[in-house]
Amino acid sequence: MATNKIGDTVTQGGFHVKVNSVTMPYTPPAGATYKPRDPMVWIVVDFTATNATDKPLVFSSIMGMELYDSDKNKYLASIVYEDSLPKGKVFPDTDIAPGKSATGEVVFEVPKTSKGFLLFVEGALFHKSGPIPVVGLGR
């Protein structure tokens, strides 16, 4: 399995996806409704999804990506913590027109002792083709 790096563009499920940055661990701003509870921490992935098809498609941050650690534990993006991200930074799970892009952040909650994170990019649910691209997130 080839592993891509942060900043590489991968293609899957009708989308070109680029991980722009990763914040590990992420500390929510003071006054945020939700915060990670020990022994958990948050990983925030900032990414851009570009629709590579000729029809509008939804990139779901929950269904379009899965995070695994070196022990093969699986983590899904969470929408519960969206209000703990800076205003305007949450990835918009909405239709993206052909050739257009959306950029935003998603939160993964993981044990603070986990390491070796790999992000599997699955794109749109019914447009998968070929092997699922993997992006190494470090730590």
C-alpha cells in the first residue's frame, strides 16, 4: 500500500482530495462547548475536496474518510465537535458542483497514546474506483 503525504492530492470516489494540514493534538478555544476528555485527544484535518465529475456530488466528512492508527483501530470523523472549531472552518457536507472545491476541517477523537495515523480517503459513497488512497498523518 503506497502512502501519500500531507499536501499530496489523491483521487477517489469522484473527488480530488488534498490534506492541507493536520493539528495533533487540537485544543478547542476557551468557551467551546465540547473538549476532549482524558485519555482522548483530538486530531483536526484541514482538507480540500474538488469534484472531478460532471455532476454535483456530496463529499461527506463522516463517510468520505476513515482514520486508522498503527494498531489498526478505526476512527470516524465526528460532527459532534464542529462547534469547537473556529467559525467558518467546519467542512461543509453539501453538494459540490463539477470542477468546484470545498475546504474545511474535520475532527477525529483518538486515544492520546495512539500513533502512526493513516487517513483513508473514500470520496463519494457510490463513486469508488480502484484502491483507496492513504495519506500518512504522522505522530
